Amino acid sequence: MMKLKLSAIPDDKPVKLTLELPASVHRDLVAYAEALSRQTGQKSEPAKLVAPMLARFMSTDRVFARLQRDKRAPSQSSSRPIARPEAAAKEPSTGRAN
């Protein structure tokens, strides 16, 4: 038997979110819940699958992961590099006043 991407759904404190799904997506969600129930032996409600499916989708999206990682990293572009005195002494003079 092939293994589905989702496994047993962990019990977690939910945040209420109301959304509308196209009928075809709902039918597929119900079918997925039935397949998951057969595979895990646990009754799966279609509505409880949405959050783990979204989490799985986002965790496997490489571009999203890179954006999240960049958002958490401190911005290097806004800070100027610190000039080392020995490097400044070796640079030739342009003859201009600063």
C-alpha cells in the first residue's frame, strides 16, 4: 500500500478560521479523509485535515522557507562594513579632501 503524506493528526489547540472551498476540493478532502482513516485506523474528519495539509505544503515550499529564513536573519545590507585602519593606510590617496 502506498503511504499518504499525512499521518495521524496530532491533537492541538485550534484557531478558528472560516473559509469556503470549491465543491471539487471538498470532495477530494472527504476522499482523502476516508483514505487516511483506512490507512491509520483512526476516524479522520475532513475539516481537521486542512491545517496539517497547509502546514505540510508550507514546510515543503523551498521559496517560502527561504523567505522565512531571510526574514528571521538580521539584515546585513543596512549596516556598513567597519573600515580597518590598516586597510585605509594602504589605499593610495586620491588627492581630494573628504
